Amino acid sequence: MPGFHLSYRGLFWRYHPSPPEPCPAGVTRTFIETPNGSLEVLSAGPVGGSTNKSPIFFAHGGMGSAFVWAEYLQYFGSLGIPCYAISLRGHGNSWHPSFLRMVWGTTKQMLAGDLIAGIRYAEEKESREVILVGHSSGGGLSQLILSNGDVKAKGLALLGAVPAFGSYASLLKNPSSSRLLLTNANRAGVYVNWMSKDPFLMIRMILQGYHPNSPLSHPALTKQAFFCEKVSDSYVEAFHRRLSPFESFLWPFGMLLPFATPARIVGSVVGSAKGLKILVMGGERDIMTTPDVMRKLASRLREAIEGRSSRKQTDGEKSMDATTAGVRCVFVEGAGHHLQNDVQWKDGARKLFEFYERVQE
């Protein structure tokens, strides 16, 4: 058990800039300017409006950056699909706030503004709406900006995403019984799910001065939280070195309770002529946004679409693993939370490509 590992690369209270790593084959890096600073965007495929295909825009989650989409960028770029991935402020090679400003002064709305800037950039380059793909807390931001009407999307894919109903909200429904509370935590308490697999998480946080990186302060902890057992230690160590030096607490705190409205989310997704709008995809072995959480998210979005169309759900539409009422819910067998980087990443990429093709129809 990795619970007593206190540090591997050290916990940083300052950002130490270094030259950007070379991009993977077929991927290019550019920077877009915002009023606060420059944001890194990785792109692949025939970008710049040279194709009539809808672009894919990838949004990373907490501690990540555009690099977590490297495999997917190469995969979809090789298929002739224009695709983009952004590094939000404080992540990757984008501009970095100071420790206190990042940890305690960077809200989910600020990060959402960076995501919107990146989407606008891709829309201008391609002259069409994007298919938005958000992972984890980045999936939460994706739901937020769609709910607020800040952007429109051709399609929406939520991969291991923090659900619009909040990562902790369901725990408040049965406060009178600790036994029932634990049962609900297993179903929908994203961070409680994480703590149940890492019983020393809070102890480690205290010993490490409540540093936001504490839960991932050792590659073994990163592997336990994000990957399946089959992933190589060398891959995890390289992944671990690319994590952000520190993260905003206000980002996950701002998503504990409901933060987006399903009806408004689906109203901002154009979808295909055949009605498919949204893909909800999870890792079968995800210990945070578990399959139950993903099924519940798909159900809420499906209900919102049904409410908009005033149609009743038939018995055949109740399966959570089929395309029903504009929402498809699927799982990548054996994959952990970072399903786009795990051993089975190609399985997830193929499922996303199937969704992409359907949305193009």
C-alpha cells in the first residue's frame, strides 16, 4: 500500500519554469494570448480549416495539462480530424500564478474562462463548432460553460467527468444515517470514493502542510488513483513528473455541490441529425468517478433531453449502456480514471471515434 509515501519529487511552493518538452510526433504547440497571460494549445491533424470535419477540443482535469491528451491527439490527428488540447492557467506550459494565487485565488470560473478562450481559438481556426471532450474536473468545466451558455458545441463527450449534480451533493440526501451515508458515498461521492481507497490521504495532507499535490505526491499514489494495475511503473513515473506543481483548491471545492443544469447543458449541444448529442464514458476500474457515477450522470442528461422533447422514456430506453434519448453511456474495460492514458487507451479512443462519426451524420 502506498499510503505512507510522503514525497517522491518534492512538493513545490514556487513554479520553476523550464523549456517545454518536445511535442510528440504529429503534434504542434502554439500559445494564445489572454488578458492574464499566454495559454498553451497542442494541436494535431489538418488544423486551420482545411477540412470540413468538426474539430475536437480536449479539456484536461485537475493536475493535468494538454499532455494528458497526447495519445488521443495523435490517434485522431492520424485519422484526418483537426483536434486541439489546452493547458489551463497553472498547468503545462501556460502562464502560472503564484502558489497562493493559484491554490486559494483561482476559481472554477477563471479556469472556465481559459477553456472558453481556447474553444474560441479553435472555432476561429476551423470556422465551425467543436466537439468538446472534457475529462474529470475538465469535464465539469465543460458542463459549466455549456450550462451558462458561454459556448455551443456540436457534441459533448464527458470522460470520467465530475458530474453536474456535484461530486458531493448526493451525500447530503441522507445525513441521518452514517451507514446510509457510506452507501451513497460509494455511489456518487467522488472524493469520498478516492479517500476510501487511500485511507491515509488526510493524514498525509496534514503532514505535508495541506499541499494540494499531497494526494498524488508519489508515483504509487498516482498509479492507485488514476490507472489500472497493468500500467508500467516507468509510464506512471513519466506521467507523474508532468503533473502541475500545485493546483487550485477552489476548482474542486466549487464542484462539490450542483454547479450546472442538465437542461441547459443539453440545450447548448447541437448534436447530430439523428439526435445523438452526448457521450458519457468511464473507466471500468475508476475509483473516483465510478461507473455508478457515470451512469447517474448519463441518466440526468438523458432525462433533461426527454424533458425538452416532452417524450416519455420507454422500457427500451432505460439501458445505461446504449444510445438512448441522445445520450450514449459506455465504459472502457479494465481502465482507471485516466482512461485516455491507461493501458486500454485505444479502446476508449475507438469508442470516442464511433461517437464522433455518429455526431457527424
